[in-house]
Amino acid sequence: MRFISEQRLDDGVLEREFTLGEIPGTLWTPGSAAPAPLILMAHNNGLPKSASRLVARARLSAAAGYAVASIDARGCGDRPRSADEERARADFRRAMQAGDPADEVFESFIGPLVEKAAPDWRTALDALLALPGIGGPVGYSGWTALGIRLATLEPRIAAAGFFAGGYVPRAQREQAPQVAIPLLLLLQWDDEGNPRQRALDLFDAFGSTEKTLHANLGGHLGTPWFEREDGDRFFGRHLR
Amino acid sequence: MRFISEQRLDDGVLEREFTLGEIPGTLWTPGSAAPAPLILMAHNNGLPKSASRLVARARLSAAAGYAVASIDARGCGDRPRSADEERARADFRRAMQAGDPADEVFESFIGPLVEKAAPDWRTALDALLALPGIGGPVGYSGWTALGIRLATLEPRIAAAGFFAGGYVPRAQREQAPQVAIPLLLLLQWDDEGNPRQRALDLFDAFGSTEKTLHANLGGHLGTPWFEREDGDRFFGRHLR
């Protein structure tokens, strides 16, 4: 892991860009020197780690005492893509914008993306846990489908917060009963891109004995600010 | 309002029994002298204010800085009941224990109970807000049906946390769209006495623009401890 830039924010959080082989990443760590539990934070559907909403969440969680890391995994964010991957991504965007049935195109785009992304996140996890001042157990926050995949592969992930969950590839819907760690599923009640009943069915399907659902009125981008703090409190119960 | 006994608890909370005409009540206030926002706390379906789970919740919320009050309204708790009321209550208990369809007996028992209880809660609210050190705005916590009724009658109630909501009398289901204050609906995902879909439908029906649903795995009595703290945080956003 090679750090290529760093920035100290007003609240003491240190924000560092790194590369790990071909994987670009960002690590946010709290100002204090005490060892911090790690949260892996992934944006839905492979959106870039530099997206402003993800960066804002990561900075606030770091200010609250967590080490937070995000990467652009293979096929995600600004990583180079094959012509096939570009086509699938464009089809997906078109279908979502047009409000067309997106199940098939979603399956053909997001299904492989999750499978390809998971190994990069595990590589990053190895490297992150080898850094001084970053401890386990590890939390995961964000993209539901990737989180399900990682939770089934990665015993070091002790708790996970998932967002939305209306569209999840078939493979991950089938893996949901294998997920046994404490979960917080956050959904927007009127999410235009995530059918509510599917998200409720997914919540029902998880194998965890400790799972909590938070739903708020409003559309996909309307999550109220206090849910970020609730997420930190959830991780506080399981990672500290 | 006449205080008839008082007890200072270890954490400084003052617990006082009072009577207000025929209404018996309990008031919990924090140890600090600062004015405290008031939470009216009602147990589901008219169960007594002395029930241990309600008392435990009230004491913890008082320790967190709220004034908390509960009463046995007319027909509720240990208040005297007519032979008809006793019969309806016994029928209801029998139906619930036998797992029989409880809608009709529920309607005939809880519907009138809500209507009779609401005026006593408003009388108590007048008296409580006249006490020194107790401020508005006012929160409501607990019994869903009574809370809906009070929210439609009582502009001083600024936010409400409801529990369960699977069985709610027809009148209150019809009033749900009139409820416009911020809400936190807490439900147990596998509540044996509260059909899940009805609770979700009720959440959907509320007229509030700010409403949050918290659901946790487990049966009626399995609400995790952290939800009480989440409730205090919800009231903290709206009453302070």
C-alpha cells in the first residue's frame, strides 16, 4: 500500500489517497492516536469512492472515531472498463432513467460487478489491517449486494449496514440467509429505484439473529442526517 | 394535582405518585433543576402504569433528562371497570391467548377504551404543564391507538413514538392520515400479536412528512435495549 497524498481536515481527520497495486483507495482516520475500528464503505452499484455523499459520510464517521476506507474496485468508480462493461453500464443507466424494467440488465451488469469487486475489497482489507492504529473487528457500510458477498466470504467482517436493497442480484438474494452477522438495513420508503417490498423481503431473508430495519419517508437521496449517526451507534455496539 | 408519595432513585430521578381527581398517575423527573421536556408514556391497550417494563423505560428516560408521566386513564390499569368492560377485557384476553381472530373483540374492547382514555390524558397534560420545571413541547410514547387519538386532538403534542401497531381500532386507522407530527414507529418483526403487514400499512398511512420506522427481529417482548436510547434521541431532535 502506497500513500500518494494526504490532507488534514479541520476536525483533525486525516484523509489519505493510496494505491494498492491497481486498486485506488482513500483512508480516513480520526485525529486521535488511539486504535480505531475499521469500516469499509462502498458506494452502491460501483459508483466512485470520490462521490461527494460517500466522502461526506466517511469524513463524519472518521470524526466520530472510526477508520474508514473506500476503494474503486475492479470495474467500479474510475477504474478502466472493457467495452462490454461500458455497454452494460450504459444499458443500466438508460433503463433506470427511462423507468424501464431493469431486472435483466441489472442482473447482467451488477451481478458480475459484485463478483469482480469482492476480491479487491479483500485485498484492501488485508493491507488496511496491517497498518498501525487500525484494529478489528471490521464493519461494512453501504452497497448491499457487495456487502452480502463480502459477509459470506470474509469472517473478519463483524457487522454491516446496508442501504436500499430493492435491487440485488439473484446470487446475493440467494446468499442472504447465509449472512449471520448483526445488520442494520436502511431504506427510503419511497425510493424510486428500489421497490419497497423487495427490500422488506431481503430484510426478512437475512440469517442474522440481530437485524434492524430503519425506514424513512422520502426518495432515494432523502435519507435524513440522523441516520448517519445511528449508523455510527450501530457500529459502536459491535466494533468497540 | 396532589402528590401522595415520592421516592428519590439512585441516579437522582424523582419518582412521584399523584392523583388528579379520580386519575392516578406517576411523574418521573430528572435530578437536575433545569426545565425538562415532557413525555407522556402510555402502556399498550390500557395496561397499568405500574407495569415493570413501562416503569423501567420511564426511569431511564427521566435519567436522560426528560420529565415522564403516565396515568391509569378511565378503564385502564387498576381503575374500576363496569361489568361490560370487565367482560370485554376477558374476551379479548381469551381470544389473544387462544390465537383466535381478535378483530371484532379488539374493536369492541379497545375502540371504546381509547375514546374514554383520551380526555383523562388531556386533563393530566394540563396539570403537568402547570408544574414548575416542566416545559413544552410535549412528546408521546407507547400505545399506538391512544397516541393517534391524542395527536388528532392535542396540538401541544409535537412528536410521538409508537410501539407495535398491528392491531389498532378502525377509528384510529382512519385517523392516521390526519397525524402530521414527526413519528417514530417501533415494531417487532415477528410480533406474535401484531400482524407485520398491518403495522407497515399503518406506517404508510400516517400523514407526517417526517416518519421513521424501526423494526427488529423477534417477538413482542423482544425489543432490544438500544431502541429506548433511540427513542430518547428522537425526542431530543423534536422537543429540545
